[in-house]
Amino acid sequence: MKLIFKLKNLAYLLVVVFITSCSDDDNDIALITPEEPMADIAETAIAADLSSLVAALTATDLVTTIQGDGPFTVFAPTNEAFAAFLSSNNFATLDDIPVDVLTQVLLNHVVAGKNLSTDLTTSYISSSSTAGVDGKSLSLYVDTSTGVKINGSTVTTADVEASNGVVHIVDKVIGLPTIVDHAVQNPALASLVGALRADGNTTFTDLLSDTDQKFTVLAPVNEAFTAFMNPNENDINTVLFNHVILGAALASGDLSNGYANTAATNADEDALSIYINTDAGVKFNGSSSVAIADIVATNGIVHAIDQVIDLPTVVTFATSDPNFSTLVTALTELTPATDFVSVLSTLTGTSPAPFTVFAPTNEAFAKLAAIPDEAGLTPILQHHVIAGANIRSGDLTTAGITVTPATLEGDTFQIILPGTDGNIANVVDGANNDGIGIDAVDVQAINGVIHVLDTVLLPNTDN
């Protein structure tokens, strides 16, 4: 009991000493008050007099969203920025903007995570807007070369911290970008933009601003345009169209080894093909690699690439597709005197182009007991090429037999539709061998077309 009494007295003495030490000359006791909690992002917007933003958030029921745990990074437009946005889009008030559109515009200013200005680098980040093509999150281009810009909107006040993230005040409303908008905003694509707009041409900008279509655009960076010498003197507009895949927005995860059609066409208005290889990164037509993938716009996806993709010849596809590596060896190393590469690189308008090439795969060559020497191999390879004609699958007899024109070797062969055993079509070669299948058709080059064979064709050696 005495010990407890003494401890109580000691505690009392400590309290008296603490109060005395905290008193001023008038014996007033200094009170310690707790700090007020930090404001959340919505409260920060109100305090910063961003009344237009607050009104927009309220109209779209997004206040609760940005009051969530986050953290969020919000690029907050000023009242003046909203006024300019309304004027440029012919809206009198925020109420004139459809709620679903305004919601996506606002979400395009919100990024997951807390990103102070010192955390931002020149690169692409994803916004919270799902107005991207096929419901994907839209991309934002961050440019930190001079200050901080987001899709062309400048940060005027950075790093306003909130309890659930950070706010950067910007001078423009960040609209929902089309492919053209993304190209214009990234200075690394300035040469592409210049080419698209050359001589007042609006064909490309009108096309790639169309939000009723889907596009995959392979966008060469400035260095790629500088290095491109256009060795075949191809029409530059056709070359540019060769970088556009119509009707699909292909993200990097959607790409696989195979062919797609571009917006470029040959003399007969057939869409040119492009070969995509994903074995090591992503390459197009064997040379151009993706430098920046998956830039998402409202009407498509952009992949920045490191080389301009010239118009492909049939040789381009043979050399870029690894399924034809044995064929390439046969054309180049085993038959050098014939110089197949020079012949098949001839452009349309110069004899003997265009060509229809029936290209055996590596597996087709593997079926041969042995590959003949040059004297025997040359007529075999010639038996796979028809000169002076671009014969596509649609030119064949729909249900029946098509006898081809004479090949470079001199013989004809038969193509039978429909095919059997999973073949698109069956073939009977010049030596009357059947059981040959066409596995793929209409790989279109600028100087001809390729159809893919599962067996090497043999000519008639008796004539």
C-alpha cells in the first residue's frame, strides 16, 4: 500500500511539473491540438477554386470515385480550360455534353497511383478512361522535355498533394485522342505527321481521324524517315498506306506469326499483305521492329516502329517468313546462276512481273528424298512461278479445275477447288502428282502474289 501511495504521489508530481513548464507568465496552460486531416482530391479541387471541374465531377457522379482510397494522380483543368473546351466543341455549358462522353473525358484525367512531377518521365501512361478502341484504357503521352505536358496540356501547378493522391493543375482539358491526335502530340513522330500532311494532303488525317473505323497504325519514328531512301522510288502515299491495317485494332498481345492486309494496294487494287513475326519481339516484313507498343486511341492502336516499311516484293515475304527458309536457300545458294532473287524482285510494269508464286514450306522440301543439284533444281523452282499474271484465289474456278498458264519452266498444272483433307485447294503438278495441298492463299506483294504449298511441285521431265 505504501508503494502504491508513493507511485501515485510521483505521478502527481510529474503532472504538476509538466503543466508548470508549459505555462506562460500568466499561468495559462498551453494546449496541444491535433493536426487537421489532409483534404482528399475532391476537397483539394474545391479549395483550389476548380469550380468547373467540381461541377463536371458532380454531374457525372465521379466525386465518390476520386474520394476513394486510390491513390490517384489527377490532371485538373482550370475553369478557363473548361471554357475553352466548351467553346471549341460548340457546347454552351457542361450540361450540353452527353454524360457518358463527359464521364470518359474526366476519367481521361485520372491515372492510377500517385505520380509526383518528379516521378513522371517522357513516356506513355494509361488513363482511367475506357473510351479507347474496344473498351481499352486510353493512352496519355507525358512529355517532360520542357516542364510537364500531358497530351499537349501543360501542367501549370504541380504536386498539390491530397490524402488519396496528388493533383496537377493543367491549362487544357485533355480530350479523347484519335490516332492523329497521338501522332501530333509526340515530337518523335513529327516526320510522320509531316508526311501525312505533305502538300496539304488531308487523305490520311481524315482517314485516321475517323472514329467509325478501327485501325492498327505502324508509326515510323523520325530517325526511320531520315534513314529511308525509297530505293524503288515507290509512291510515298502508297508506302504510308502500307503502315495501316484496316478494320482491326491489334494490341501487341493480339499479334502472332502470320499475315495481315494493309491499306496499300497494287495496280489491281488488291490489298498488300504484311508479315508479322513475334518470335523475338515484334517485326514487320522481316526488318521493322516495334519501339513503343500499344498506344491506345479512340479509333485504334499505334505501334511506333524503328524503320519505314517499304512496299514488299514476293522476295520480301520469302526472306522474312521463316517458314520459307529452305526455299530461300534454294533460290539463292543452290541456284545462283539463275539469280531468282533479281528476277522475282522485278517490279510490275517491267517484264516478267507480276508473278504468281506457289511457295513450298520447309516441311514441303523435307518430303523430298534429296534436293537436286542446280541443274535439276532450277526447273523445279521455275515450275512454281507463273510470270505476267497476278492470279489470286478469287480468279480460280470456284468449284472445279483451273489449268494454270505456263510456268517459267514451261509446264502447266491443275488447281482443284474445293480442297480436301483440310487443304484450301488441291494441286496436280506437271508430273501428274496429286495429294498436294495449298495451305494459304493471297499473300499479296507489290509485284505479285504468293500461295503456300505443303509439297514441292515437280515438272514433267518427259517433254
